[in-house]
Amino acid sequence: MSIPRSGTPIIKHFALRLILYYNDYIPWNYARFLDYCTDRLFLRRVGGRYRFIHKLLQDHFSQM
């Protein structure tokens, strides 16, 4: 049985999320986490993207 090429990116995306979740790098429900950060004023939603509100916070995470 062969997997169509159109399904390969989906499988890769899911496998990456699974690995990152099990290694405690990301939360499982990423959208809920981003909404939580937006409610706490760490992030601002701009269109379909998120931006840090505080430059100091952005610098802290970029150096980790």
C-alpha cells in the first residue's frame, strides 16, 4: 500500500507535533495556549499571526 504524496506533509506535520509534545517542548492544544497568552497580554494577534507585545519578553525567549 502506498501513501499518496498529498498526504505526506500532513503525516510529517503530525509526527513533528507528536515528537515536540512528548518531549515537553510544546503544549498539545497549541491554539488554546496562544489564546491564553493573548488573554494575559503576552501576545497580540495580528491577522492570523501572533506578535509579542513586550520587546523584553521577545528577547528573553529568543535567547533561550
